[in-house]
Amino acid sequence: MKALYSCLSKSWGGMEMFTITAVKQLLKNGIEVDLLCYPNSPIYKNAIEKNLKVVPLKFNKGISPAAVLKVLNLLKNNNYAFIHTQASGDLWALSPAVALFKKEIPLFLTKQVGSFIVKKDLLHRFVYSKVTVAFAISEVIRVNLLETTPLTEEKIFILHNGVDTKKFNPVNYSGKELREIYRVKENELLVGMAARFTPGKGYEELLKAAEILEKKHPNVKYLLVGEASRGEEDYFNFIKKTAGSSNVADKIIFAGYLENMPEAFAAMDIFAFPSHSEAFGIALVEAMSMALPSVCSRADGILDICLENETGLFFEPKNETDLAKKLEILIKDETLRKKLSANARKRAVENFEIEILTKRVIEIYKKYI
């Protein structure tokens, strides 16, 4: 079986990272994959590094006859069983090609990001009419698809993004080396966060919460893992400047992008996930798989992942005082941290294991091929 996969994004974040993961999983299950990527984009370069078969396509959303013709030629010259895109904007290149193709071919869409734009005009109705099934990565995205697109309920399935819980397994990592590199002592707690440096991820709230906590808990340090994506450098510089002028400047560690995320999670004692809104939150699932107790925003797709007082604690989004209060509960209560830790690992394995979710999506592929 052969598939055409698509993610024509020029950025690098959860959607792009998960696309790479999904393609690798399909390959493991005997499905040959051609991956459509924007030339020299971060996902294109990452796919090349991982020896995935990449097909470059210049496409900037909207109507592009050149992009449609290239996709159409791919369909004619390859015996694809199905098409799957992780980016809804790619439908503008894929749907017209499917319409022009003389054979029936299923088109699957994974909706990774919510939209505030209603897309029920004539052109969007055409584009979405070619979608066989749409996978919503959370309940909030399922509702968003119904509210903003012409898709009907029977065409939308919830399919969470998954992680490799065998790779993200705390028994395989100590985190000791990373703690030594960043000079985190044995008697110090490390609160970690992993996200792109982009507005809305909650970096400001975490820095303010750290300032509040410093007065009573000077033994806590903060590890920020991530980098600015294209066009977000100003925000990254703003956060670094804010941290540098705070009373916790010596406690904030900017780690940048780390390839070995399991080792980074292993170095942490508590995971903070302060996003203002999130379609899902793959970093949170990875942290849970690494048996980390968490403090999370009570928002959107995060509610599909974290169970309050079982795997983590919720705080009100954008509220640094509440974030500090919930972090303090975990800082002071090692017994609670251990309880949440065990439950987090169990929930990740049972609900978000990538191999189980891959088998589920392959069953759906086969149903429509």
C-alpha cells in the first residue's frame, strides 16, 4: 500500500513534528509514503534527515493551478491508495487534484488547529466536499470543525495525536547529565516547560509565577525548552529580556531546542503547561508518558489529556497567581507528585500510545479504500 501524505507548513511546531511521527509509523506498518513538503522548510529538512521520501511542492494556500497540476501528476504516476494531510490549508492543492483525477481516491484530513473563520461559502464547500474523513485531535476541534466547515458529524472522528510511550519511558532515562549541565542541585526542584516561543504559550505567566514562588521557594529552578519559529524572534527576545530583569533571572534556564526530549523530561520534577488555548498538547502527553506530574491550563484540548487531581492540577488560563498556587502545591507535596506521576504514565500508555492510534487510523483507511 502506498500513500501521499501532506504538510506544506513553513513553520516548525507540534503539527509538523507529529507529521514526521505519523509518517514513520505508517512506514513501520508497511505503508509506503511520499511526503509533500514546502521546499527547504523545517519539516522538509527534518524529513530528509530522517531518510523519509519527500516531494517538494511550492504552495502558499489559496488557488494555485501549478500546485494542483503537480499533485494531479503525482496521482497519475503513483498508485496511491489514499491521501492524508495534516494541514487543512493543503486542501486547496489536494481537493482540486482529486476532483480532476479520473479514479476514486480517499482524502483524509487531520485538523490540528482550530479556526475562527467560517468556511461554508461555495469554494470551501467544494474543497471540503472531497474530504472523505476528518480526524479531530480533540473534542474542541471536533466542535470547531462542525461550526466552521461544511463537514457533517458522520465525517468527523476524534483521533488524538499519540506518542511513542516506549521511547518516552522514564525507566530509560535519568536526567542526571542534563541537571549537571544546567547546575541543578539534588536538593533543587526543576519545573519544566516545552513549547515554541510564540504568544499564547504562557511564558509570561510562568515567569510571573516563578517570581511569586521565589519568595518562599528559592530552591526551584525553571527549564524552558523550545525555540522561536519563523517570524517569532521578537517574542523570544522579549521573554529573554523579561526573565533577565526579573528576581529569578539566575533560576531561568533557556535550553533552546533539544533533540533528546525524553532526557529533558527526565531532568524535570514538575511539568508546566500554561498555554492560553491548545488544540491538543503533544508536549503534555510526552511529559505524562515520562511520568511527570503537571500543572495545566484549564482550556480546550488540554481537557482531553489531563485529569484533574489524577494526572495533574488545573489552573485558570492567563492567571499567574493561580499558576503559582498550583505549582506550590506540588512543590510542597512530594507524595502528591508521586501519585500524579504514576497516574500520568498509566494514562499516557493506555490512551495515547502511538502504535495503538496508528492501528486505529489504518483500520479507518482500509474501510474507505
